[in-house]
Amino acid sequence: MKISVGNVDGADTTPEELAALFAPYGTVMSCAVMKQFAFVHMRENAGALRAIEALHGHELRPGRALMVEMSRPRPLNTWKIFVGNVSAACTSQELHSLFERRGRVIECDVVKDYTFVHMEKEADAKAAIAQLNGKEVKGKRINVELSTKGMVPTGV
């Protein structure tokens, strides 16, 4: 089972440290640490569920409560938009609402000062890019462009 771990300090956290944190709950197959989040792969579902329950909210570093949950699969058949220069004061709900006015948003999560917005239709994604690129949101001008990955097709 793949577990998503948010609010990780990627500069100070090692895969070995995370593996040791999750190991009491079951067999850890692998760990990958990025800037603000990590993925932990565990062999058993039951162990993964125990780890999520026990470690969600755990402070690996003072003042940094981990957000531990089952990893969600990447949305299929969506148009992926990169949004850069996002203000720290901007929430994913606010960005979701901003893009939703231009078409159906499947997923929107802020990661530090950027986000990826997955929209259902190409025309809506292109309209959002045209209308929102350079727009000031919470005191910063956002950069909006089609992600270099573009459409995420089924089965890839």
C-alpha cells in the first residue's frame, strides 16, 4: 500500500528515518522523500492502516505535524496545469474555486509556492490559462501554464 506523508521537512528527513518510523507497523518496502512530502510503500494493508492511524499528526520535527493518509491515484484523463508563484496565504480551496469558475476541477493541491490543477476538459484548461496567467492572487502574480506532462491519458 502506498502512503502519502505530508508536511515533511525534505531537507532534514531521510528515507531511512521515515522507514524506521513506519517499521513498527509493518514491512516497509520503500520510502521516497521530496521537499514537503514523502511516499512510504508498505507490504500489508493492515500495517499501512495502523501506521496511518498512529502517525497522522505525529511531530517528526517540533511544530511540523505529519499528514499521513493513503495515497490517492493520479486523476486520469485530465489536463494538468502548473500554477507558480502562489502566495503562502492562498489555500487550495481558494485556488480550486478560482479555477472551477472556468471548468470542472478534478484536483487542486498547493505545494509550498506552486500547485498543480487537474481540469477535466482541454478547452477549460486553456481558457483558465489564458484568463488567469499573470493574475494577482493574495498579493502575488501567479504564473499559469499547461504542465509539461499535459494530459494524463488512461493506462499510462
